[in-house]
Amino acid sequence: MKIPNINILKKLNSHSKPNISEISEQLQITRQTFQNKFEKLKKKRIIKNFTININPNIQPNLRYVILEIKTNPKEPEIVKKLRKIPQLRTLDGIFGEFSLFVLFVFRNPGEFNAILGYIDEIMSESYFKKYRIIETIKIYKTNGLNIKPEETISYNLDDLDFCILHILELEQELELLSTYDIKEILEKKYEISVSQSTIYNRIKKMEENHIILNYAINFDPERIGYSGKFILRIKPQDPSNYTKLALRLEQKKEITDLFRIGENFGLLAFVRVMKIKDYGKFIENLYTQEQIEDTFTNFVLDRREPYTNFLL
């Protein structure tokens, strides 16, 4: 049986840690066949690493910050320096007044301020020295996952929780980490000594409290057929309808991420389509179905950080 790559990636996106035996059974293939297909995905560089998606409403709230930079092709060192920032989640070359679109996720204001100083240093050496920061007011959707109002988190995370989340999100490769692996990383990198049972219980509690939204695998969307990514800004006819409009927009599968921002165009979305022409149809339907005054689109020309994850 020929199983499309996209079906395997779908199964590796789950609310709990992926179970290879269960996934193989669901796909009606043997565990060995699954492993062979997984190895091919690795060799073709379609997949990069396992990860998790974290609820932005944890306490304290994660801070999503957008950076737009004006640069030119003769300044590749700017991209290299930006890619070294661990909080970076999106780095795209775009068409428009600004040529780079960057999304960061910070744990707290202190972390943001520290990185802002580093960004100022990078930009001081650039030709145009022009950039702007857009802070998000509310996150409605991230990586294809709707953020439900009832998932506002009252559970306060401590340093151990944050370390575990960091490991699960950013330090996994293409083998799922066990509690023993996490224990080893905590001891070597963070000088934290805890038992495997403590780690297991912390992870379980964060799953139950919707802090860990899901387990996923980072992949290259272009390699599985998503040829178009667009950054869409939306302005409704009635400004009082932002929330109602956002709740309807987050249901659209083409929209993988949706933010409320403090700008004239108060909603910003990432839109992904299989074919470039599909975006025109998407926009046409948007104007037909919703009371929208205006939109503004940036076409992503070059994905400088190609690997990501979203619900397929």
C-alpha cells in the first residue's frame, strides 16, 4: 500500500506523544514499513525534528512579536544573525516596502528586551537601518490550532516547567525524547536534578491543563505541495466586529496563524495554499462571505527558515 507523505505527517501531529505502533496500525502498515518511510522523509529533508506547540496564554503569557526589516540581497549576514536567535519562529523574504518578515516568541518582557538590544546592534550595521516592531494583542490561532477562550491558563509555570517545555519544543531531533533523555538534558544543560517520575508528572499536568497544545513534527511545506504562503492583513468594515470576524476566520483551514495587532489593519494571518492561484479564490471568497473593508497582502518570496508545523 502506498501511503502519501502527508498522511504520515498528519499522524505525527497528536494531542499526546506520538505512538509509532498505534500510528502504524492506523495506517494499516507494519511498524518496520513505517520506520522505512520515516527514514526516507529524513533523507529527503522533508522533516527536521519533533516539537510541541505551547499555549500562548500560559502565565506569564508568551509574547509574540513581529519584526519587519528593510534590507537588500547584499546583506546576507543579517539573516544569518537573525537565525541564531533561539526565539525566532518565522523568517520570510517578502515582496513590499519591507523585505524580511520575522516572528519571535518570547517567554517574558525581560527576554524580549534583551533580544531587542541584539536586534538594534544588527540593524545598526545594515544599509537601510529601517525596521518596525508589531506586537500582537491576541493570538486566535497558531500552527493550525485554534486558541479557545476557555484555554486561558491559570496554572503558573515554574523554571522546571519552562525548561521541560523548551526541551520538548526546541531540543528534540528526529527521535522522540524519553523522560530519561529529558532528565539527562536537565542535568547537563540546566544543572537541574529531578527524577523521571517528576518529569513525567510535570508533562502530564501540562498536557491536562492545555499548556502543551499538541505534539508535532517540523516539516518543509513546499516539499509536500504547499507552494504558496501569504501574509494577510485584514480591516473589517466595522471595527467593533474584530473579535467576531476573527472567530470565523480561525475556522478557515487555509489560515494557519491569526493575530490581533495594534494597527489600522487589525488582523494579521498566515495563509497557506497548495497552488498560488488558490489564494485569489481564497480572497474572493473572503470578501464575499465577510464584511471586510480592505486587505493587504505580502507574498512570501523566500522562506529563510523553511521548517515549520501546522495541522494538515
